Amino acid sequence: MDYRIIQVKEDILEENSKRAEELRSILKNKGIYMINVMASPGAGKTTLLVSLINKLKKEFKIGVMEADIDGDVDALRIVQFTGVPSIQIHTSGACHLTAQMTHDAINEFNIDNLDLLFLENVGNLVCPAEFDTGSNINMMLLSVPEGDDKPLKYPLMFEVSNIAVITKLDTKEIFDFDVDRCQQNIHMRNKDAKIFEVCALKDQGVDELASYITTLVKENKHA
């Protein structure tokens, strides 16, 4: 019997990569820097974004796109606690965003006057890492309660992330979490990843992360 193998996933990823490059070009022409934020559910993505935005909004015009399978809790939190514009993206069951989904959301969101756009991806350490959203960089969060071995278990997430943020640092005495070992595991996957240690609720380490993002946005403006 004749048969053939169809590389569906490769085709999907190739098409997505092309769309992502188109989106990056659009954002570059508008002078907008986009950060794709990824993490497990409960790692503290929205909490960190609130803290970061309140430090950055004096200098930059910021927008936020929140992605979830359902619900609008995170988008409402952003608006309530930062005052910056935010929209909710419902993925209709998908566990990640694609470049096309991101582009469609941007078309519904007035971004023309923005300097910085945060895209909070669906909570997941697997699927979001596989799809380029068209962002300038990827920032992933790893919370202390998840364990310092996650870079060994979810390699792609750490390989594609430019920034790795260790969150909920105030709980490290409660959990068996070795910060140095975690950093080593991250750099085993990605030697160039910038690592930050934060506790957003206690405003620890957020200034350093905000300063780094400030530099990236300004460099993008002058590129």
C-alpha cells in the first residue's frame, strides 16, 4: 500500500514563523517593543506585570494583551491596578498564542501611540514555547514553589526565553529551592539568558528588571 508522511507540525511552525516576522516588521515601523510573557499558571505573571508597569508607565506608553482560554480577570486587574489599556484574548481552548492570533488581537487594539506592549501568553510551560508570537523578546517566569529543576524538565521554554525571572523569592525558605542551582540549570539551557530574582508583592528585584526593560525599549527606539 502506498503511503506518505505529512509533516503537518513543521508546516504549521514554518507558516507561523513567517507571520511572526511580518508582525515584527509592523511593530518596528510603529516603534513598538513587544515582550511575550510566558509561565505556568500561578507563577505570578499578572502580579509582576502590575508592578513593572507602575514603574515604567511614567516613561513609556504601555499596553497589555492578556491571553487565556476563558475569562477576563487578568485584563481587568491590569486596568484596575495600573490604569493602562488592556484587552483580553480568548484562545477558544488553545493552549498557546500564534503570530496570527497576536496580529488579529493587535488589529482590535489601538497600539499606534504605544512604546511598549506586553503580551501575557496562556499559562503553560510547553505549547507557548513552540510558537513565535512576533514579539521582540520572550520573558519567562519560574516561581520558587515550582522547583529549581524545571529548566531540566521543560528545556524549550528556557531555550527560547531571553529573560528568565525567578518569582516569589520570599518563599524560598519554605520550599526546597536552590537559587544558584536554578541559575545553573537555566544557563545550561540558554547561556545568554538574563536572570532576575524578584518578589513582586514585596517590590524586591523589580527595579532591576524594569531598568533592563527600559534599556531595551530605548535601544529599540533608536535602532
